[in-house]
Amino acid sequence: MTIGDALLQGTQLLDDGGVAVPRLTAEVLLAHALRRDRTFLYSHATEPLTEIGWIHFGRYLHERLKGKPTQYITRKQEFYGRDFRVSPAVLIPRPETEHVVEAALKRIAPGAEVADIGTGSGAIAVTLALESSASVFATDISVAALGEARENARELGAVVHFLCCDLMGSIRERSLDAVISNPPYVPRGDQHSLQREVRDYEPHVALFAGATGLELYARIIADATRVLRPGGALVLELSYTAAEPVSAMLDARWKDIELIPDLAGIPRVLAATLGP
């Protein structure tokens, strides 16, 4: 079997199995099996596929057909132009979260002290450390997630200080200039309506917030008033229904409240400044 034949067969298997974008998925999995990039598949399409390549490719196709996300098979996901390690211990970074980074960068002064709350893979924290001169802290309740985040910081050359705690439990009062978070926001009752790739494989601690999906927003906003210095920024990723209820959680101490839409026009980021 040639590499080109394997790509065609893999695409057909994924298509028959109802996997989205079967051609692209087959390309990514075959390239990963061969430890090559996707352009190699086309420049060497007539070459025989090695036995070990076919074994790996077959295993990856089987895993994807069972619902395992491609990113957990390849163990990487691109975010803000960089490849991040991912595993079932962390949520797969989404493109929408890049809006959080962009909003935060506009509100971080040189040398600021900032924290990414619930860091997961470390995508936000590492990106902020590399794209600004801020001193960056990152927290997570999951030891396994922090392990992945530390590896990402090390591999990408970012200086990030990691803390294992529940949200901001280990952060001192009035010690930060910005709090950034993409918190869990899926209501527990919505579990069965999620795609199987999300429901069955991504970590529930990073997905579900409680009965309404708003519980962690309330906790983060309340504690942000404790850890932020006056004039400090709060930047939160929002679920597609959260803009109004989360905005209503901000009392008179919060100024310059802004809702930032994603490319689909849905309010995706809330940013606000803590007053004196």
C-alpha cells in the first residue's frame, strides 16, 4: 500500500464513521503516524507505507472513530501561532480563547503582575508571558493539568509561576494588576447534549461549573475584588449565553465594562477595571 492509498482509505473510513472533515483528519493522523508534516504525504504519495506506519495509522483511525479528539491523539493543538501540548488532563484550547489573550494584552501595562485562573494547558498564561513583559502566574486545581502547563512553558521558553489551588485561593490581597480566566461554564444538566468528543474525553473539572454554568463566574468576580489592586483589570471568557448575567454580577466598583464579540458577533469576552 502506498502513502496515497492509505490516505484515501483512511479518509473513506472516517467519512463512513461520520467524523467531521475526514480528509483533513486523515492527513493529520497519517502525518502523525509517519512523524512527518502533511506536505510529505503529497510529495511522497507513491512511496510504500511502512508496516510500522500502517500500524500507527490504523490505531489512530480506530481511536478517532471511537470519538477521541484528534488533538488528544497527536497531543498538540495550535494556539496563537504556537503548538501546545494537550492531553485528556486539559481542555483543548479553542480559537475563541485567543480573543481573551488579545483583550488582556491591551490592558496589561509593562511589568504588570497578572494571573491566569484555571490555566489548564497554560495556553493563556504562556502566551501572555511570551507576548508581554508581565510577570505571569497561573493557577489550577488539577495537578495533572499543571504538569502539562509547566511542560508547555518549558518547551516554549516562557517564564510562568504555577500555583496549585482552587481559583485564587493562594493569591494574596491586592497583589495583581490583572486577573484573566476562561473558567468552566457548561451547566451540569447540558452534559448529554455535548458532542461525544467533548463529553467523553475532555476533563469534566474544566467543563462543568454547576447547575447554571454561572457559579465560577460569581466566585471569580467576588475574589477578584480581593486580589486586584485599584485600577486592575478583569478579563473573562464568556459562554454564548453568559454576557447579560455575568455583566449583572459587576457592582458599582467595576468601571469601563466592555463586552467583546467573537468573529460570529457573539459576546465572547468581558473586560472591566476595578475602581478605587
